[in-house]
Amino acid sequence: MLDTEEGRLSFMDNHRVSMQVLSYTSPVSENVPASEAVRICKRANDILAEKVEAYPERFAAFATLPMADSEAAAAELERCVKELNFCGALLAGQFKGHFYEEERFSPIFEKAAELDVPVSFHPAPINPAVQDYYYTSPEYSPFVAGQFASAGFGWHVDAGIHEVRLILSGIFDKLPNLKIIAGHWGEAIPSYLERLDYMLPPQTTGLRKKVSDYYKENFYITPSGILSPMQFEYMVKLMGADHILWAVDYPYIREGDFYGFLKNAEFLTQEQKELIAHKNAERILHIKGEF
């Protein structure tokens, strides 16, 4: 994960990736006291900053935050953006069973909106009781159950539910400028937007808009290495090319013609390809790249 020169840079060169956003995709401070979490996150972010400083034209970074202390987390996000030149924050899963629509986490999202940087949602291990109930069976092995509950399906459903909970909480009425990045083609939510609108209309939710309006306006989705042409075309038609960011999910996904998959997408105009490849990232992450 830290092998920048031999690992990351060679991978980037081979796949014509001009810039990569570094992040910690596992909660680094969940199981320690809040005061210790603040120290750990600051150190972790300083390490990322060193990597970016060594290769400023190739790397950018998302902050990792001490979610046990929301005020401290907001302050750390501000430090990372203003002092370390980070381009957003990454949140992995929930925090000890608590989803982030709760009022206690508001300072973090308020700060992100104020700084005009996105918050990226990454899947993480789900509640053990949920895993046992939905994904475990005597009819297949514990390994299969573990994959089913994690990167195969369960993590993504969990992340998608988290995103819908944010919308239903009304956070985007309060913070219309807040931007959320969702991986894996939106963690299945885009396919259910019509259903969500029908079953949860504004007269039921009390929100100003439909669920799909918030998703299409405040969310940006990435493929995260899922190279499905049909899915890609559907997402462009649904979300618009201006709400898709190109991402290959390195180092978890390393195989595939990532550049060619975008370059040779015949249903896209050249303008749409450039939006997805780098212009959207330049706009919401405030970084520069080439295609």
C-alpha cells in the first residue's frame, strides 16, 4: 500500500493514469479513545502529505478523520485542506454502528461544504449480526460467506443504504453544496432511484426534492474498477457524464484495460470522455490531470 515508486507509479504509467488520489480505506482510529484517534489521524494524514509532496504531479490525497470527535474531525479536515492541500475526505463504513446522518456528525459535513471539498464513501466491514443473518449459511463455506458479506456484495449494499440515509435525513437541504463520492457505480443505488422516488416522495419524506434529484445533484459516482460496458452506458445516461469520476480502485483491482475501456467507449463523445477522465476531478477535487 505504501510502495509508491515501484508499485503505484509503475501501475499508473502502464495504465496512463496521470494522477492518483491516496487514501486510507479502513477505519484507522475506530477502536481507540477519541483523544488518541485525533493523534493517530493527524499522523496518518501527515504520512500521506509526505507522499504527495514527494510526487506532487502524480498524487493527491483524501483525509482520514477521527470520527469519535466530530469537532476535532472537522478541524482536521480543515487542516488537511488548507495546510496539506488535500482534496477531500474519505469515510469508511459507519462508526461503531452509527450512520453519519446523525446530528453528532454534522460538523464534518458542514466543514466539507464550507471548504468545497467532497466526502468519499468507501465500504467497510458490516455489522456482525447483519452479516450472520443475511450472508452466512451452512450450505456454503465460511470463505464464501465472508466474500458474499464483504467485497462480493454486502459491503456495497451497506454503503448504498448509508447514502440513502444521508438523503432522507435532509442534509442536502441544509447543505446544498455538499458533494459525496460513491464508488462501484453508486453501490447499486442508481438502479433504484425510480423506485425510491415512487415509494418515498417529498410529501412522505418532507424533503424539498425527490430522492433522485439529490442523488443526481450531490453525488458523484465512480466505476471503482468495474469494467462493464452496459453498466457504464446506463450510468452515463442516468447520472450524466458530469457526475462520473474515473477510478480503478487500486490496489484492490489491478487487472484490466482501464484506459482503453474509457478511451474506446463508442457511446461517449470526446467531451464526455474528457469530463469523466479528468475535468470533473479538476472541478470538484481542485486537481489537474491529463487524458
